[in-house]
Amino acid sequence: MKINVKNVARLANLPVSIDEEKKFEKQLEETLTYIENLNEVDTTEVKPADNVTGLTNITREDIVEPSLSQEEALRNTKSTHRGFFKVKGILDAK
């Protein structure tokens, strides 16, 4: 399977040199070949391992308790928008 490293790097917004592109392409092809080999392993006698720890659900039940109103929660913020906290963007829109 051929991986387009340049396209993946562009989608991830990562600069990749030509040497890195070739190196990563080779590494990804090796990884995918290994995974394809795993698909050929006979697992018919292997039991599913959906819960290997034996633990049961130990989370508590959600209980609605009194809390701050929206107005109280937003009272000390510098900026709001339509009833929500407004913060600086962290992702570039392209």
C-alpha cells in the first residue's frame, strides 16, 4: 500500500523535507506490511479479551446537584458570546 506522506503532512500542518518524506514513506509501508501479516494469523481458538482486568464498572452514578447559574459562571470572565466563554482561537482556519 502506497502512503502519500506529503498529503498526510499537509493535512497535519507539518513541514516535511524530501528526505523525511522518503524515510516516513518507507517506515509507513513497513508498518502496514507488518499489520497485513497480523491479519493472516489464525485466531479462531483465541477467546475475546474485551475485559482483561476483570474489573466491573466502578464509576458513581451521576447525581444532579446545585451549581452555579450561567450568569454566575460567566460573571468574572472578560468576554462572552451567546452565553458561553469566549477565548482566543487555537487552530488556524485555512
